[in-house]
Amino acid sequence: MSTYREIIGKKIKKVSSDPSSGLDGQIWYNSTTGTLRGPKLLEAWSSASPIITARYGAGGAGTQTAGLMIGGNVGPSDTRSTAVEEYNGSGWATGGSLPTATRSLASAGTQTAAFAAGGYDTANTAEAYTYDGSSWTGIPALNTARSGLNVMGSGTTTAGLVAGGLIEPPYSNASEEYNGSSWSEGDNLNTARSTGGSAGTQTATILAGGYTGSDSAKAEQYDGTSWSEGPDINTARRGLGAAGTQTSAIIVGGRSPDKDATETWDGTSWTTSPATLATARYDVAPANAGTSSTWMVAGGYGPSSIRNLTEEFNSSTNTITAAAWASGGNMNTARSQIAGIGITTAAIAAGGLIYGPGAYQNASEEYNGSAWTATPNMPVTLGFRSGAGTATAGLAIGGHDNTSPTSTSEWDGSSWTAGGALNLPAFGGGGGGTQTAGWIAGSAPGQPGPTPMTRTEEYDGSSWTSVPGALNTGRGYVGSCGSQTDGVVFGGAAPNPAYNNTEEYNGTAWTNAPTLAVPASMQATSGSSAPSNSIMSAGSANVSTSSITQKTDGTTWVTSANLSTARGTQRACGAGANADSSLCAGGNSPSINSTEEFTGETTAANIQDFTTS
């Protein structure tokens, strides 16, 4: 019998505590617990950032860290979409729109080199396109117009495959191959069907399930010349997602009733995985270039509603905890229009409005990471102030009490005092920096005039100076953060609809930067610009409350985990050192006092005991 050392190449180590990670197959003896331990393979689905536009019957392409979602049906009836979204492993951003609103189309490839073919626009279509990562280009049409393709596409933009589908009224067994310039007829499927799932390449594809008038369990494999029947999947289904290769594939989801089951294929047989989707659904968009151990699906329908959900599948020795918002301590005074200052474990919520009676506030509270405590009140009673600095050296700037005052209030960790007055009133402008090097930019329309302002002012700890740099887009109700030489303003309105503009300040001028994934105003914001460029925008996606959150690394804004409580109509308090450690409190109309804290995705070794029996 071979020994562990002969198989693995290492001996079993004796340790007093478990290491933080380990390699597959590596085990050790924990002398403290008296157990043989090691990392154990775990298969699991975990929630990820939602898509921007909920839909089903969309095409999918790419991988878990570079995915693509194409078209689909946004409902509530048969309303097709041109929307395209790109996933970076953290969240979704808007991609180049599909030329024609289409659902139930075939697609495959990567995020920067994908194809989409067939589907249903106003009727079954043969139209086909390729995507280069930013825009779509028309290519020769399929020989046979058809819908019901969903994920029945495989391969690349120069070696693609489309099989099956729905040709009113019968189901199709036709397959077509694309060589980068034209489509040609391939061998017919053994079982005509629509809405199956396929994965692989043009010369090595596996296709499973589908609809033949009833849900099918049939699976077939293509070698580039002919289709051959293989072992059936364990659960007959249609509208499923698929990914992987002909010898290592994975399927999930399906319809009638809505399925959550996952099956894996090892080239010989299908095995039902213990991992199931958190939400059973069908007509999902799969990242069909993913693998059987690292995969992602998005959108879909079920139960009884169109979904914006994204779930990731991982087969590894790590336990993945998805990014999420969790409840924190409630504020003592429910309010909105709050200025947020500081970080998650040391934050100040200053001023605001108790919506309903229209009562502006001078209340101030401090958060220690678990509970809010009342502090001495501000010297002025205002809402829509801009916050800057820290919980021991903060600024609350400008504000609104129907006169758009120019006041500045300084906080030293124990009391508020009046600071230097602004040169121009500021109402919902963007602010940042420190108590001795602060800034403010823009202002919402109202007093002193009917148009939003583009102005920028800088603070030296005692007085404000108007500087030449002006926002490219005048607005208020913005999100903001950063220093006097590296500031950021994003979103906002004048007064509506919401903007998606982002602008960056270098101490001299404002320049346009990558736009928000979703237009937003009156949102709670947190984070920093340089050096981390990690910023969170949480809440209002326009003029109504929203649970949408989005974050950036300085390159692209993407969606993130939703808030538990939709908020933002009158701006919540936002604080935090970076996007993965954010705070959102209060907001809404009527005002609320609840608090949520954000924690980014984490991974930990899945260490378990082993026996020698």
C-alpha cells in the first residue's frame, strides 16, 4: 500500500494550531485537538452582486471573472431588451447595447470576443452579431431563423456552433457552424429540442436537457462531424444553464417546476451535486466559457418573478462568504439629508431633516461600530450638508433650511464650533478632504438661483477660497469623497433625472471619469480616492428609494450587494474608509433610523477532521 508521503510527496506535519490555508490533499496532525485535519473540497453556490436590469432568456458568455449578459426579456409581458452587461467578478457594468432587442438567443465566447445569433425580436430571427468588448458588429445571418436557443451556443467568434431551437411550430434538430465569415450546416441533433444547455467548442460540445414538448433528460455530444447520444442527465429540465467542456461540464436550474439542482459531468456520467442555487429559476444567462469548478449564472425567472440575481459556483477547499450588508445599531433620531463623516467604527451623523413635518435638525450622533451616541448639537439647524474629515476633526459644510446658508461647522471630537463661511451657498454639493484642507464643489438649484452651480471652493482650516476649477456638469445631491488634490464627485441631479457622471479633481481642474453603473442622486457614499480608489455609492438610483449599491476601484463602476432596506430619497448618512468597509444610516421619506454595515467578500480554508478508517 502506498503511503501518504509517497502519494503527496510530503509527510504529515505535527502542528499545535491549524494553518490558515492548505493545498488539496495536504493534511496535518493538530496536537492540541488530537485530530488529523486538512482542507476539504467544498461545492457551493454563493450570492454575488445583482445585475443592473432584471431579465430572463438572455444570452451568456465569458467566465466567472469576466462574464457577459446579452439581451433577454424584461417583462412583465414579452418585452425584449438590448441591454448588455459585463461582470468583472465583483459586480456588473453596462456594456455596448445589442443592435436589436432580442430574447432566447444563442451566444458564446468571451467578454471581449463573443457572438450572439438567432432568438426572437418581433418574430424568430436569423440575425447574428459579434462583440469586441465595447460594440456589436453584424455578421452573416443563420441559415435558419429560430428562437428558443437560450444557451444552445458553443465555441468562439471564429469557430462557433448553434444547435436546436424553435422553428414555429416544430422544434429544430438543425445545427450550424460559423467559421468567422459564414454559417454552414452541421450534422443534425438526434433529438430535436429547444432551450437546452450546451458547453464546449465547435468540435467538442456537450448539449443537455431542453424541451421537446415535454422536459427532456437527453444529452448529446458533438465531435465537429456528428452528434452522438450519451448518458441522460439525472433531472429532466429545460431553460437550464451550462458551462465547461465536453469532458468536464456543469448544468444548473431549469423549468417546470423551477429547478435549483446542479449536475456535473466528468466525461462519463452525470452526478448530482450537493450544491443548489439559493433561488430556483430558469432561463438564466450562464458564463458558458466558465469551468465545472468556477462558474456564474445571472438573471432568470422564478419563482413567479423576473430576477436580477447573480450566483457564483465554486468547487474548492475554500469557503466563500459573499459580500453583504448587515444590520448595525439604530440612530437615536430618525432623519434624512444627513452629513456623514469618518469611518465605519468612528462615524459622525450631522444635521438632517425629519421628513414629514419638514423639521430641519441640528442633532449630531457618533457611531463606534455597534451603537450610536448623541453628541452636542451643531450650532446651526440644517439638512443636505456635505461632510469631510474624521470623527475627531470633522467638517459639516453648507446645507439647506430653505435659505441655502454658507455656514461651516467644525467638530473636534467633543464639540461643534462655527468655522469660516463659504463664498457661495452650498446645497447638497460634494465635499471632502480634511478639517484643515477641505473642499466643496457644485450645488443643487434653489437659493440663490434657479440653476445648479459648478463652483469649487477650498478650505484651509479658517477660510474658504474660490478656485478656478469648475465642475464640467453643474449639479447637487451628489456623492463625493477624496482629498483637496484628489477629489471625486459622482452622480447627482439638477434636480432630476439622476446623472451617472463622475468627475475627478487634481487640485486644479475637474476631468470626466468612468461613469456610474446606474445613475444615482441623494445616495449615501463612502470610501477614498488615492491611493485605494475604493468608493461605494449606496441607495437612491434616481429620485426614489433604492437598494442598489455600486462601487469602483477607480477604473469601472459595478453593482454590489443590495442594501437590506431601500433608502436614499432624502440621502442617508454614509461613512467608511473604503468600499469594503462602508456604513449607511437613516435616509428615506418618511425618515428612518436603521443602520447597515458592508463587508466585502471573504474566503477561508474549509478545514475539517479526517479519520484513518
